[in-house]
Amino acid sequence: MAHLLVVAPAPVLRNSLRFALEAEGHDVTAAASLHQVDRASLSFDCAVIDHHALDEAGSDSGRILAQFEPVVFLANSAAHPLAASSFRTVTKPTLGSALSDAVRAAIAARDAT
């Protein structure tokens, strides 16, 4: 399957996302912060990034999201200011197949280009 990046500061959320995505057969690299990710040496088919991982980035958040495209952005609200900077925004808590559907769509869109 695909190689995914999961970035979420909260360990419970990060581990839950990793477990769910690995259960679907994806290879997952998980990190607590974007600073822990060596983007130059790793290649990802899709990134799943929690909005709290961008708290310290401030006005650079949109640029940072662009570096990890396609991004499935996890936020408390679909109206989050950074929602437009991502491929798709999934609201937390992630219920049902919303996350899986968003990841599959992001990978398909990436592969289509």
C-alpha cells in the first residue's frame, strides 16, 4: 500500500491514527511534530497532519502544509483557517471511514497527476 506520514502531538491520537491506517495495510511513519520529519530523505504518498502540529508555525503553516502535499488535515472544525491549504479536512473525532476515504482520495489524486 501507500507510505503515509502521520503528525500529531498527542500520543493517544497519533497512535490511534497509526493503528487504524496500518490496519488498512499502509506503511506509517508517525511523529509528534513536523520538526521530527526529515522531508528530504523520506518520501510519502500522503500526510495526515493534526492542526495542533502547526500551532508553533504561525503564518508559515500554509507553506508547511504545501511541503507535505497531499495533506489530509485533522481539525476541530471544517471551517479551520488552514482547511483550504489541504487536500481535504477531516473533523475530529474521526468517525467511520472519513479518514480512510480522505487518504484514499488524496493518494488517487496524487497518482492522477
